[in-house]
Amino acid sequence: MTDFLLELRCEEIPARMQLKASDDLARLFTDELAKAGLKPSAIESFVTPRRLALIVRGLPLETAAVSEEFKGPRTSAPAQALDGFLRKTGLTQDQLEERDGVWFAVVNTPGRATTDVLAQAVPTVIRAFPWPKSMRWGAASQTTESLRWVRPLKGIVAILGDQLVDIEIEGLRSGYATLGHRFHHPDEITIGGAHDYVEKLRACHVIASHQERQAIIEAKADEAAAAHGYTVIEDKGLVAENAGLTEWPVPLLGDFDPAFLEVPPEVIQLTLRINQKYFVLRDTDGNLAPAFICTANIEAKDGGAAIIAGNRKVLAARLSDARFFWEQDRKTSLADHAKKLERITFHEKLGTVADKVKRVAKLAECLVTEGMVPNCDPALARQAAELCKADLVTEKVGEFPELQGIMGGYYARAEGLPDAVADAIRDHYKPVGQGDDVPTAPVTVAVSLADKLDNLAAFFTIMELPTGSRDPFALRRAALSAIQTIFACRLRLPLLQILVPAVLEIWYQRQSAEQSRDADRTRFVNEILAVAGVGTETLDPRDRLEILMLTHPGIEVLDSAAPRKVLDFFADRLKVQQKEAGVRHDLIDAVFALGGEDDLVRLLARVKALQSFVATDDGATLLAGYKRAANILKKESPPSVTPAKAGVSNGGEQTPEVPASAGMSANYTPEPAEAALIAALDAAEPRAAQAVTEERFEDAMAALATLRAPIDAFFDSVTVNDPDPAKRASRLALLARVRDAVHNVADFSKIAG
């Protein structure tokens, strides 16, 4: 067994592509070896800005000979079948073997020298390499068939043991030579094989391992910061990026003018990180320090003083620009900035960002005035909503879009607006992902929810829905964020009551060119409803929405079912959100299936009570009894005959009295188990219904648990499909009553088990 070294040297590989390229090289090479029947004991991959490399451990010097047997057609089969078999195996008829009237082909493949396998595999891997972006170069680039690589390929090292593997691709031939560090060792170095590759590169100031370079950067950056009393703000992505920019990383600490700290810290942080690839530092008080750490690619003779001075000069220019934009943006009030939102299209079917802001402001105020977000000033909620998108037109957010909201909060506070408004503008995008802070301040909650609910209502109304992995408007994230906020703040939010007016508002905005949005609105709506012949006194908002959509011919196609679809979408997202908490998705379906449940806090409380119940023996038995009843009812539609009344003599035997509310059939006397079930239902139904109304869901489950024994006894001793039509009809109606009693709590047909 021996080891194989492959190095593909080229011009600088972008840092963001390096780690994936290293993994791709190992994967593609493993696949090519597997095709030849070679299975290495291990593969190590390396990547630097100027080279991709791998070491394949434990390869034999030649592949094993392989003998394969193929079963062919019968000897009596038509000639066409035999011809096809011969073409497939590459043999002639006299090379086949006949066994019991069937042709067999034995194909013997001799072993191949591993060098031949590698000489074929390497060009295949190079040509098939999946770079995100690649290029052609030189005279050969005039044809699209020429070699493509991320940057011009300059050299190939391919050594099996100590033997050179002869490879030629596009005029580039493999050899033993590579290059060391661009400045410390620009001359060629000769590699003996896999055994000395890493150490020879290290001696020439190249650290081949990306992971080792990351570790060096982290350790030396922490060491340099600690020497000045600072700490490095952790940033794994920046560590990886700097490791991808250097072959011999040397972290150096520099400083900048503390006067720049008057600029918001997020701006300084992004300027250092995004523009300059510097590490950001904090002082002992946790504040941003007027210092940075850059990563050089050389060990300078002056200890890096000239490098630090040059970086300090560049950073000063960057921070001067940042301070200029910060000062310029503050010269205009947020209210004036907000007027410019009329020039930004939110979506071609939904108008401008200014239109969206109007909807969000109205929705936020509604959430507060309806008591859905308690302890909140509606005027502050509206003010924050009207200004929440104003920073989108500022210079600073134009440079760093990730600062939207954050800069708005700073501008609002600098303008002297109330802290609650500034905080709401800053945090209304939150939470933006798993682990992000969930807003709890009332004004912030109102604006944040209004923004996300408007997004959902708007895009569902124009039928721009998420599909598969495609979610261009981040609606899944919006729903999850809204769910997190609702649960964190325990908000009793009837979603349909909010979503229907939200969709109506979108409809009104789309009609603004035809009708006034103020004085004429009521007249306009009433006229449309009058055309439909429907009065407005008791009309449900959902019905009004449906009628508006169906009766007005001028509007483009909108989805009047959007509120219900958004609610179903919330149900799907709730399953995802609660999966980690161990809440079963089928139980969420069981509660949602009842309809009318759009309060997520109440819904989850009911689901958790249901989950605890079905885990008990009573719950499991009741579920089995329910499903048995439901299956019978599927086959036999129960007529509207009420169960028989107990208490009538049956051969001298007195059965338990049943309340009159159970109904009666004068044709027969119910059997004891039947009467007992009627009595149990009469007791359990009102108890369960009252408990659900009062949101005592555990008590509702306890009431249902009392039905377990009567249902078991009923199925054990009572024949449902009795020959007597009256008995059969009454018992089917009784089973329907059992089903309906259970459905007061949840739709058990949705529960697995």
C-alpha cells in the first residue's frame, strides 16, 4: 500500500469558495477511485489561496482482477435477444457458456496499474469540478470546450509513493515542483511525495491546512488583544475568511482615532468586518475599543509597523465616510425620510413601501385599540409604525442594508422621539432567526406583529405563496417570528379578526384610484353589498371580503380565501416551531381541524392538554372507541333519530333514567349499556363544553375520560347494526353523539394511533 499526493496550483481562489472546493475535490476523487474498484483507507484534503491538494492513503499499486458473470437469454430465444446480449457484454457467441439451456457470459477484467487509474481520474475530476464561478484563459479560451477553472491553473503535482503520475491537460503537465509563499519563498520547491508535502510547504512559509490557519489566527488574535487589555468579538466566519486570504497568517493589532466612536458601534463593526476584514475588539467595560486586528500574510521585518500604519490610514478614510453619512442622515427628520418611500416599489401588485407603511400603521393601531397588545399607547404604536421603514432611504442603510431598523432607532433617538418609538423602530424586524431576541416592549410588539402579519396577508392575497424550498419573500420566517412573539408575550390574538381587515385594506388600496379612501369608503362598500343583495348590519367581515372580491369586476384577481390560508400556514409553521418542544404535529391538526380556533396561545394550551390525555390509558382507550364509532358512521350515515330514552320497562328490568334532553324513540327500550352511555354523555357533554369555554382544557379531557368505560361496555354488549331499523337508527345517532362530544375538544380522526 502506498499514498498518493495531488496538488492543483492556480491563481488566488476566493476565500468563500475554498472549504467547499476542498470537500468537492475529496468527494469527486473518491467517486472516481470507486469506479475503478479502489478504496483508500483515508483521504486528507488541503486548501490555501493558491492551491487545492489532497493525500490519498493506502492505495494498492494495481487494481484487483475482476471476474463478472452475466446471465443471458435461453438458447432457444430469438437471434435478436442473443445479439443484444452479445453487444452488452462485448463478447462473441463462441465465448459464451451454455448451462441448462441458458447462455452465460463470464467477463474477466484484468487488474490495472494504479498510476493508469490516477492518470485518467485526475483530468476527469478537473473537468467536472463544480466551481460556483469559473473562467477560461489564454489562447484556448476562444472555444467553449476549453478547460474552465476558478482562476488560471498553473501547475499539477501528482505523485504515487515516490513515482510521478504522468498527467497532461490543456498543455499543462504534472511534475514534482510547486511554489512556496509568494514573498517568503517565491522559488520552486521539489516535493518527494505525500510523506513530506505538508512539512516542505511549512518550511517555505505555507500552512497547507485551512483548519490550522484558523486556529493560528484565533490564538494569536486573542493573544494580541489580551496584551492591550482588549477582547476579540467572536466571529467564526471572519476567522475562516482570513484563513482563506492567507497562507502564513500573522494577526497584528492597530488602533484608530477614538473620536470615531461617536458613530454607532454597529456601523464601526460592519466597516471593520465587511470592508476591511478586521476583527473588532471590546474593552474591559464591554464597549467597542478604538482598535482592530488585521491579518497579514507575511512576517514583516519591522514587526508589522508599516502594515499597521497602512491599514490604519485606510480605516481612517472608511470611518470618515461612515461619520459623514451618519451626520448627513441626521440633518433630515425621519418623517421627511419617510416621504421618500413613495419612490420605492414594495411589490408591483402591492404598491410602494409607503403604501405598506400605511397598512402597518393602521394594523398596529388596531392591535392596540382592540386590546390584543395590552399596556400600549396606540398613538405611539402608530407613530413608530409610520417611521419604521424611513431609514431605508438613508445613506447609511444604503451602504449596509443589514443596518435597517438599527439605524432608524439611532436616528429616532437623536431626533428626540420617545424611547418606546425608537426601540420599536430598531427592533421591529425581530426575531429574525432561531435564537434571536424576541421583543416584549408593547410598542415594539405591536409594530413587529403588524409588519409580519401585513407581509403574510399581502402576499397570500396576491397569491405569491412559498412553494417547496422557494420562499422569496421570507413568509415562513415571518410566520415563525410572529408565533415566537405571540407565545413570548402570551398575546390573546384572534388571527382571523386581524387578517380579514388586513386583506380588506389591501383591497381598498388597490381601489384607491377609483374610490376615495375616506369619506366615500362606507358608501362604496355599501353600494357593492347592495348590488349583492346583502345587508351590512350583521355581515361577518369574512363574508364582506368574499362579496367584495366576487362582485367588483374592476379589480385584478385577488384571493378572498387569503385569511384562512394564512391561518393554515400558521398551523404548518406552528408544527415546525413546536417540534423541538416535543409537541405532536397530529394533535395540532386535531385542534385546528375543528375550525374557529385562531388564538394560538389558547390552541397550544389545548394541544398540550390533549397530548397529556392521549398518553394515558383513558385517552388511548377513548381514541380507540372514537375511531371504532367513526368507522361505523363512515359506512352508515346516521339518520336524524335520537337515542332511545331509558327508564322504560324491559321485561320487568328497570334501566337507568336518562334526561329528556337525550331524546327518545318510542319503539324500544335501550339496553343497559346503551342507557349508561346516554347517561354518561348527558353528564360529560356539558362539563366538557363548559370547561372548553372557560379554557380549562385538562378538565375538559377529564370529562371525556368518563366516557371510556361506557363506550367499552356499549361496544361489548350492544349490536349497533340491529335488524330492527329503529334500534339501528337510534344507536347510530348515539355514536354520532359520541363523535360530536369528542369533537367539542378536538377532531380525534386527525390523531395517529
